[in-house]
Amino acid sequence: MTDEQPQHRPSPPLIDVRVYGRPDLATIDALACLQLMARRLGSSIRLCGACPELVELLNLAGLQEIVPLVEDSERSTSARLGNIEATRSDPDE
């Protein structure tokens, strides 16, 4: 008999992709690599604030299920629960 307690896994972090500007294949590659790294560490990422072009590129690349998107209502709930949002500042600003 062991005294192990079940491990609570936090929900996957949200990545706010509104700051990326116009998405291209390099953006898709970076997001796929980020998801791969997260999965290797036993986690995953979710995207919020995706523009229609990014959604279309993810669909065309077949990554819509690999790199999941969340709706704004789910994003608000996660923020209230203390989930971390990662953003990238635009070096051109």
C-alpha cells in the first residue's frame, strides 16, 4: 500500500496569438514545435485570439486538432482560474 496522492494536472496554458500579426507557414511551424515540446514535457498548449487566416492555415496544415483553439468565453474562464497566458511582443513596435 502506498501513500501516493493523485496528481492534479493544471489545464494547458493559453497562448494569445493576437500579437503575431499576419500568420504564415513559419508561424504554423513555430506553434507546432511549441506543442511538440509541451507534449514531450507532459503538457500541451491551447491558442486563443486566432485570426481567421491562422485558423485557415492550421486547417490546411491538418493541425486544427493538434494545436487546439479556444473561444473567448473559455479564455475568460481560464483567466479567472489563474491560467497563464503567454504573449510575444512585436519587435517592430
